[in-house]
Amino acid sequence: MSLKQYIVDLSAKSEFDSEDRGVYDQFKSALRSGEIRSAEKDLDGNWHANTWVKQGILLGFRMGKMVEMSKSTETLQFFDKDTFPLRPMSLDDGVRIVMGGSAIRDGCFVAPGVVVVPPAYINVGAYVDEGTMVDSHALVGSCAQIGKRVHLSAAAQIGGVLEPVGATPVIIEDDVLVGGNTGVYEGTIVRERAVLASGVILTRSTPVFDLPNERIIKSENGGSLEIPAGAVVVQGSRAITKGFGRENDLSIYCPIIVKYRDEKTDAATKLEDYLR
């Protein structure tokens, strides 16, 4: 029986034995190695959630028992499900983890060449590809998919999603720069080489105003919001044109694509290469 079928069958159970735990350990090991992942891109460039993988992660929460994760000699105490300890790491992994208090939860893939600057957190089901930097106070949420050579700047928040199991998680494709205090949530897809300026907030319900192409980008039929490849997105606002809002000169936050990436933008982001 395939690992996928085992996980689907186990998800229907309410009690688990040692053999079930062994299967779950295999599943978690496959997540850790990148052999399986919670979302994948097809040949047409469309991202799809692997629902059975997300089922498996949720299974871990039901299967696990609360245990003390910390040592008796430690001042800070930690209590969590025994199915989700910290990810086992070694020098051979090739991941640079700067000392100071970051945590990488087991059940996620972290590729060689990734840099994690404290304090940062990478949650279960996440996939972080080669050469990416996860900066101070940055969060990679559950099942988020982060591409190659991405920079998640200080305090960037990449939201997680486990339920519903069919929902596509947040996707950050290759060579994206995510500015400080930026938040990307609710299955938003940021295509390759895009730049999100500091403080930009993106959710499924956020309309994005594309100035160069004179259009408004929205999620359709409950699908993901997609930021186009190479887009440079900044914080903006639009005026409220009627009622109390107009009377008081109020405006509403909105992200704006001010241009698409060019040589000047590339030069401004070149510094990232020296930090990895």
C-alpha cells in the first residue's frame, strides 16, 4: 500500500497503535526530505494543494500526546504534541541557523543554503527552498511554500493554512523579495521575482491596483489572489467617495503595483546576495 493510501486510511481512525505511529514517522520523514509537499505546481504553472498531505499533518495532531518538550534544567518550559518536536538538524543539512533562538518544527523541508536569522519560526508542512533567507522575527506558516533565493525580511509574516485541506497555502515563488513587516495570508500566490515593499498586506479579499496595466487584480470565485511575476507592490490608499468617509476625508488601505521589475530594481536588491 502506498504512503498516501496509508495516511488516508489512518485519517479515518480514532485510535492508533505503534504500527500507525511508524507509518506517520515515515510520512513526516518524507515531508522533511522534500519527497512530498503540501502543494505543487503543475506544468501550466498552476498551484494545487495535496489534500492527503495536509490530512496527514492534521492526523499528527490527533495522534500525538502532550509531553514536556523542555529539559528540567531549562527556565523556559515547552509542552506540545510528541508528534511535532523540533526538526532534527545537523551540519550536513547545509542550513545556516544563526544562534539566538529560532525554531524549525519537524515535518517541514528546509533546503541547503537556507539562512535562518533569530528569532524566526518555520512551521510544520512548510517548504523552504535553496538560498532563501528567513530574517529576524519572520514567520513561515504551516504548509507555506517558499521558493529559491527568496528574502523574507525582518518581521515578515507568511501565513499558514491547514484547514480546509483543499485550500492552497501561501506560495512565494523564486527570487521574491518580501519587505519588513509585510504580511501574506489566505493562500495568496506571489509569482517569481516580485517585490513586496515594507508593510504591504495581502489577503484573499485584498484588491490590488496595477497602475502600469490599468487594472484591478482580485481573487476570483474564492480562489487565490495572485501577484504577477516581477510586480513591485507598495502600500497605498484610496479615498472613500461617499457618506461619512468622504465628509471626513478618510481613505482605505490598498496595495498598488507601481511598476514591474527592471535593472534599477535589480540593482537595489543586489545587496541580498552578500547577506546569504
